[in-house]
Amino acid sequence: MHESLEKMIDRARQRHFSDEELTLVSRSASRMEHGCDVVEKIRTSERELLTRSVSKALQKFPNVEAENPAARDLITAVLTMGLRQAALAMALDDSAKYSKILVGLQRPIWDAQFEPEFVQNAVENLRDESMATLGKALGRQFDQVLKPMARFLTINAYLAVTKDAVLGEATEDILSLNPDLESKFADARRKIHEDLEKYLIYAAQGVLPDGQERIFRMLRTYHEAAARSRYGSALMLEATEALMDAARKYINPGPTVEFFSDLQRIVNFITLSADVVEKKDAMLEKVTETLYRRHPDKLKSAENIKELTKRDMWVVLENCIYGTHAGGRERMLEVMSEFNLTLFRFQFGPRLIIDAYQLLLQTCRAELHGGALASLEPVLHKAIHFVAISADLAEKQPAMLEGLAEELAKKYDAFYGRRETAKIYVIRDQEQVLHNLSIGLLPGSKHLTVGRFSVFGEYLAHARFDEKMMHESTELLEAACMTNLSAQSLSHLIPRMRLTRRYLDLCSSLAPREEKILKETAEAILAKYTTFVEKYPDGVAKVSRDLATMLHTAAVSIIPDGEMALHRGLEAFYDNIIETRMDKGMLDFAYRALIKAVTTHLPSPHKDWLLPILETCTTFIHAAADVAENRETILTQSVDAAFAKHPDMEARFPGARRKAEEDFDLLLRRCTLALVPNGEENLADGMWIFCQSLFASGYGPKFITEAHAELRKVFGKYSDRPTNTAVGAIMDRVVATSAAFAELAEKEDIILHEATNVLYSKHPQIAERHRNAKAKTQRDMAQVLRHAALLGVPGAEKRFITLMRTLTEVITKGKFGAAFIHDAYEMLRGAADAHLPKHAKKQLARPLEVTRDYLSLVAGLGDHEDEILTESLDKLFAKRGTQMAKYMDVKEQTRHDERMILRSAALSLVPGGEREHARLLELMGVVVQRNQFDKPMLVDAYTALTDSCTARLKHGPVKQLVSTVQKSVQTFA
Amino acid sequence: MRQDMQDLSHALQTRGFGNEDIVALRRHTAAVRKGASTARELRDMEHTIIFASVAELYKKHPDKKGAWFQTEVKTLRDMKLVMRYALYSIILNDPEYAKQKMYWWFRTILNAFEFGKEFIEDAYRIAQTRTIKHMSKDEGEAVSQMIDEAITTFNFEPVAK
């Protein structure tokens, strides 16, 4: 669900809004207007609507009222409450209160102990009835608000009748694994039961509009109390595993997909938190001991310096734990921003800080278990980059910016038009740029940094500063950074800074020309489309404002993560086009005219940066307008055709037709938006959720495949050629992917069963060594199968890489060995090949091969990484020790770099990994440039590394890995 | 969320929507829609309004300029914040938002610096006049009303004299 205005304002933190953000205010007002229409209609039809929904459900489940005579009143009261609050939430475009009231319904649903299918049927009836009462356009919008309530009540109805069995079995399981627990703590059984129940309650709230924040608040309380917990991390791991197993056994996963995702996230957090809290003291002691052995001169820099260091590191580590959960990222950002001030105030020096946090990372790698590390490491990595850059800036920034401001103020004495305060403002702006660039490295920061940079750029454009001066100011900033900051800081800062500089240059260049560009475009539009003038008396002003918003939003997409703003803006535009059925010809003409005016008036290179983005936007806008023309026809005809072939579906699955229409509508939207940056990832995320629900839906492959094929056919019939080519190509991949998923849903169990049976009969020693090894292997393999199928849609690579990284940690920590891993994924490939039909087999074959190769390669690396790195470094230092001695801590840094390159080169073998690897090479390029490493030395270093790899690795595409590493060195050297 | 809307949410637990609820919701929606254009105009005019206001203020009260370190720069910063929170309140159509999130605690800060009631009122009256002068009629009126709220909140008798 979209963000409320209050949330957007809270996040803005005292700044103005960008043009793109202001369009969100208008969109919000539009939603509120529709919400008022809903309230008006609901007011007069509430009673009939509810009576029909409940009666239909009671007719279908007659035993409910027989068992509980108050059933009708109770379910009516629950649905009335939900319906009214949903309508109000839409009219206010704010769900804060709505969620709170829905949470209050959790307990009555649990106590009522209704048949869950009855509750599900009643809420689905309510959605159908609302749609019928409100009409399709308004009904669909309202359904988006009703949906969380429907999901929430359904999940809780299923939980109500299963939770006792789930909690009972999980508690028994834990107590049988820890037989002395009850003799140690008399209330152990009750306490465990209570804790596990809490996790179930909150997992069931995850589907609410503010569900992730609610879950995080509970997790934070858990984490804060974890230090006083009577249980160790091993027991927590067992407890959460037992809870997941029992939940999977008793709760129907079909209608509760979101519940299982949220429960998994809760379990991940809790096991990570328990593991870190338990080892915290030992880990921090180890880090500080080593740190101050290396830096004895710093021991006297403050009283209790060791304790202070530990405290600071715990702040970072603890907030990284928070940052692993979506609901905790905002908290992490806040604390890290404050921590940045601490670093500036206390001036520990970058060398000490970098060492401290590198040691912390190494210690976490060595001490934490695989699952915990897989969640923590990506966040910790980013936090460490941020802390290291902040420490570096803390030491060098004041002098660096002072000098820069002096130079600029002297040269441009009217800088910012305020002579007396010029220097202060130069320093403030540059500080802000540096801070935003570094905080942008943290997860979940893009809303913050992109918003700030958008407003800054738009301010520069409005203030009309001298182009040359602005270019020079950021050029001086980059040069100052290159001279003063360390190679590590630069490697993360400079690529981001260059993109930001490009954006700021573009803003300055647009400023004096924008009026002309907009006026010319608006006049051309109004000359051709005269009705527009009649519709809007202030036609030129309105058109100019809309075009300016598009120009600014396109420009901001240049900065790091800025594509998010463009995507969000175009998403709002899509809704607007669909709602108002904007004229396709007029939109085409308007954006072509804009492109022409930009081409004429904007100089190179600025127009070369902007034009490709505007071209993409124009293609998208054309497609959106084309979809808008025939959307209703496409949806109705394709759903009719699908259900005509399967007339039993509506009777078997409540709300099936409405859901199909909703899914198709979402698919049209996501496939169209996939034409713009970030849209592909969004499509893949949506497909992932859709496919997860497909697994438990029971719809069967035939219906899914045919229904999607119908959508594609009807879409092709009603869209024009450019749209059918652009969006149709994406839709083809979606159709193929959903067909593969539907097949997988049917055959997954047998594939996993067969693969693991063969595997463990060949490697029985692994099953003896690891608890629940077979079940865990099946869980990992299921993830691999599903992610491999998802690779059919564009944008799925990011998810696939995340999975590969997680499995890398688990495999390395578990010391399964390359031979076992190779066998495991070869057997999985074989079983999939044997059971899937031809089209699904084709879709999965290559990703499964790549997975087998990659995982066996990294399993081998896990077995031999230390030997490979030690051997290659020894060789290198024997040959070039004297030359390398001039660089500080070179051996450790080289070891770190080589490890990174090796892992990244291995990851580049999987889809999407090349892009990540290219990014690393760009960072390495900055390090090489800053440290002025010479090429022969680098070639020697990496030759020694690849020689060791060739000698030690026996499984997977070793030759390919070696060749990638060698090519990489040529690139960054 | 506005208090009256919170009250409505509570009331809906025992009754359905009434005509007066719909009128209130529509009025609220219209106010939010207008907020976008006010935000755009204030963003574009803020620099002019604030700099002119602060220049006028210290011309009138030169003795206050050296009262604290970088008083003028800090006044610029604070006045900007007051205006921005006014804007947030306008977008949300909820005057309480600015008061709860900034004006009340800022009153305490102003008190601590002992600028005096007259000087503070003067500062924000100047800003109000400039706002009306530089912004279009409707938009300026909305901001001006929020500045009134700020002045009323800041207009206090210091706790300790």
C-alpha cells in the first residue's frame, strides 16, 4: 500500500517537497475524493451489503449457525466494523487508525473458533458485494483498502483453529530436545508457549497496512530483553525451527501465504538477535583486544576507551540487526545519522575506525551461525562503509571544505547572492552533499537521499545560479575528496558523487532554458489540441507545470537510487492516465514536442543524459494510454474466456473471478511499468508473491496456463503495434513463467523427495552430522527451484543473487563440501528434468545448471579459501614485498580485496551477477587510482591467486572463474 | 490524524456514516488538494520571504543582531522551519500538526534565549506581511493563518523572569 501523507511529511524531516513528491499530494487528494464517494455509497447500502455477504456464507456453511447461534451477529459485527473503517481509511487516505481497529478484531475471531473457510467465504462475499455496489472503477480502488482486512481476518480464522496444535507440538518438541529445561525453570513450558504465541500473533498482523512496523516494535522489545533471556541461542534456533515446522504441518498455506512470509522474517530476526546477543561480549572483547594491540597509541586517547569502543560498536551492530527487518530500517537510519555526529565530535581517526569495524566483520563471520550471518552480513557491510567514510570525513572534511569555500567565495563573490554568509552556505551545501552520499549507502535510505537531492537540484534550478560556478563547485569537491580521503572511502563515494554531479550540472543547465523549453512545448500542444484550452483556462501554465514535473523527475533519475523517484512518479501518472483515459494522440504529441524542445535548447552533454530517459518515459506513456483505452475490454474478455473453459472454478474458489480480474489488472500495470527503470524489479517482486500464492491455491496448472494465455491473446488483439511489441514481449515472459510455476506447484514435492532421497543415500554421513538435514536441504532446494522459475521474468536476477549469497553463507558455515553440494544440485536438476513437462523444463534447465556450478564452486572456495589466500599472498610478498611495504596494512587489505574479487567473480557466473561484479570493478578502479598501484604488481597478485585456485578447486567452472578474475584485473588495473 | 477524524473513527464503532460526516470528509479532501499548490508556491517564494523578513527585522532591531552567535543566520533557519511546519499543517489540513511537532517545543527554545515577546511577535508579523505580499491571495492566506497559530503559540509569559 502507498504511504500516507503524514508518513511522507514525517520522513521529509523539515525540508520542502520535490515536484514529483507534490504529485503524490494530488494523487492522495484524488484517492480521498474517491473515498468520499465510497462512504456515500456505503452509507446507503451498508445493511444490504452486509446481510447478503453473511447470508451467502451461512448458506454455504449451514453448520456454523447450528453450532453457534450467535454466529450471524458476531460475523456481521466484525465485518461492519471492518467495512466502515476501510471506507474511512480511503476517504482520509490514511490507514493508521484502520489498522489499530482491525487488530482489535483479532481476539474475537480467535475466540469464535469459526470454521476458517466460513470466515474466508464471508469476507470474499463482502469484497464481491462491495465491487457490485460500487461499480468496477470505484470498486477496484476500494478493494485495495478492503483487501488487508480480508487477508487479516482469513489468516486469523485459520490460526484460531490451529494455533493450539501448533503451539502444543512446538513446545513439546523443544522440551523433548531439552529435557532438563523444566527442572531448571518450573514455568518453562508456559513461557515458551507464550513466546511462540506472540510470534504467531504478530506474524498474523504483518498483512495490515502498518504490519511491518508493528512486527518490528515487537522484535525490538524481544531484542532488548534478549540479554536477560534464560535461553541460549541454540535453544532459540530449535524453538523457532519447531514453530515453523508445526505451523507448516497444521496451517493451510494457501490462504495464509503472507503469514508464513512474516513468520519466517520474525524467525530470522529472532535467531540472529539471540546469536549476536549471546556472543556479543566475547566478540567485542576480542575485537577491542586486537584493535588496541594494533593501535597502542590510542589507548590513552580517552578514559575507558575500550569500553567506549565496545559501546559504539554495539550501537552499530544492534542497529544492523534492526536493519535486517523492513520495519527496522528507518530506526537504523536515524541512529546511524546520530552516530555520524558522534564520529565527528570525538575524532577517533579513520585508521582506527576502519580497523575496528573490519575486525568486527571478521569476528561476526567467524562466530555467528550461517543463517544469522546471511541476514546480517549485507547490512553490516553497508553500515561499515558508512562508518568508515564518516570517520574519514570527520577528520578531513572541516579543513577540506573551508579551503574549498574560501576559493569559491573569492572567485564568485556573489555566490548564492549573499556575500556575508556565502562561505557558511557553501560549506553547509557541500556537507549536505557528502552526508547524503554516504548515508545513501545504508539500506532503506533512498527515500531520504533521493528526496533531499531532488529538492536541492530543483532549488538550484529555481535560484538560477551560474552554471559554470555550480559545475566548478562540485568539481572542486570531487578533487578535494580525491586528494584527502582514503581509497576505501573514495571507492564508495566517488561513483555516487559523479552521478550526483551530473544531476546538479543538468539542473543548472536546465535552469536558464527551462522556461523556453516548456513554453515552446506547451504552445505546440495547445495549438494542436485546442479543446485543452477550453478545459483549462490556465492551459499553458498547467501543461507547463506537468511537463516541468516530468523534466525534473527524469533528471533526478540520474542520481544513485533516483530511478525510484521516476518509477514512483510514473506509477502515479499511470493511475492518472487510466482514471482520466487521457488521449493517447495528445500524450504522444506532447512528449515528442518536449523531446524536440529539449533537443533544440539544451546543450550537450546535458541533453545526452536527459534524452534517453525522456524517450523511455514517452514509450511508457504511450503504452499506458493505449492500455487505458481498452483496459476494461481486455480484462472482461480475458476473464470471461478463462472461466468459460473452466466453469467449475467460481464454485470451487470463493471470489475467483474477482481475483482473476484483479491479478490481470495488476499484471497489465506491472508489465507496462516494467518499461521504465525499477519497473522490472517491481514486476519480479509482484510475480514472486503471485507465484507463492499459486503454490497453495490449488488452481492447477491447466487453468493458470490457459487463463494467462487468454490475457496475452486479448491484450494482443486490443493494443497497437508499439505497445504489443514493448509490453507484449514482457507479458510473453510472464505467461511462460506463470505456466512454469503452475507446473512446479504440482510437481515440487515429488522432485524434492526424489532428489533428497538419492542424495542422502549417497551421503548418509551428512544426515548424521546435521539435525533435520534432509528437511533443510528440501527447503533450500525448493527456494532454488522457485527462484530459477522466476528468472523467466525480467528483473528477477536481484532476488536470485540474494538467494545465492544466502546459500553461500549456509554452505560455507555448514562445511558440506563441494562434492556433496555438486551432487545435491545435480540431483535436483535431474529430478526436475524427469518430472516437469517440456516448457517448464526448458525454463528451468539453464538456471539449475548455473546454480549447481556456482554452489559447488563456492563450496570449494569455502573449503579452501584460507589456504588459497595465504598461499597466493605468500607468493606475492616473496616477489614484491619491498615494493608493497610502502602501503599501510597492505597484506590484510590485499587479502580482503582478493577475497572480495574471488567471491564476486564467482557470483558473476549467475544471472545478474555480472552487473554486481562490474560495480565492484568500478570501486576497485577508484582504489587503484587513489593508491597508484602499478599494473605489473596487480597482475602478479592476481596471477598468484588464480594459480592457487586452479591447484585447489576441483568442482564447478574453475577455468571460468580464473578467466573472470584475470579479465577483472585487466579492467581495474 | 486530525482529532475530529479520530473521533469519527471511534464513533463508527457504534453508528454508521451520517450526512454531516460526508460533508466534513469532502471539506477535508478539498483542503488537502489545495495544499499541493500552496506547497509549490511557498517552496518557490520561501527564500525571498524569509531573507526579506529577516533583513527588515534586524534593521528594526539592530541591538538584537549581536545577542547571540550568528543570530541572523539562526533566525533565517528558525523562520524557515516555522514556515515549513506551517506548510505541513496546510497539506494535512491539521493545524495541530505544526503545534505538536514543532511550535510547542520551539516556544521553550525561544523562551530560553530571552528575545522577548515583542521581538518574536514582530518577527513573525513581518514574515506574515511578506508572505501575503509575495504569495498569491489564496495560498498566502492559508500560510498567514498558520503563522497566526505560530504567533499565538509563541506568545507566552516566560516562566521565570
